[in-house]
Amino acid sequence: MRRTSKLTYKQLLEGEYVGYMQKQVIDALGHLGEATDLDIAKFCNEVDPNRTRPRRNDLMLMGVVRSCGTTSQNGKLVTLWQLVPEPVTFVPLHLVKAKLQKAPVKLSKNAKLYDFEGMFA
């Protein structure tokens, strides 16, 4: 990994390239380690996980957050999320969204962020 990639990822985690709520999600996962969307929302003092879920999804598309398993919560099977220790590639969200608008990608259930890498070559 190039030194500049590591600097960019560090700056991202410090909030330089993300919005307020995305930074809150990063902070929540940094503190909690693994968490569900509901856990993230509670950490961010939000009643409804639908307030933080879109920002977590943005971060997943950017390669900062990944799924790391499932757990049972309120009788339902839900996904656990964690920060990616150091992503292979950091893709700014505006590039991901622009690329997906031009050529929507149908992802398999087991798709990983790194499936996006070839899109930006």
C-alpha cells in the first residue's frame, strides 16, 4: 500500500473527508468494535437506526466499513459491522455513486467492497 493511501485513510477516520453523521458512525464502530445498526444508532444518540444506516452504507461503499458476521437482536438475525483495519483501496463516495448511476451493479449476497476495484481502474 502506498504511503499516501495510508494518510488518506487516517484523514478519513479523523473526519476530513466525511460528513458529520458518517464521522459519528466511524466513532461508534471505533469505540464498539463490532456493532449492529441499532447499536450504532444508540451510540450516536439516535432513536431510529434509519438515521445512521445510510451513512454506514456510504462508508461501506467507500471501503471503510465491512460486515463481520450476524447476531440475533430483538428476535431477528441482523448484520454486525466493523471498521476495515486498513482498506486496500479507498474510493471517495462521490466516485462510487457516479459510477453506480452510469452502470448499476447487481451485487451478490456475498459481495465485498473490493469487487468495486476494477470499476475505477
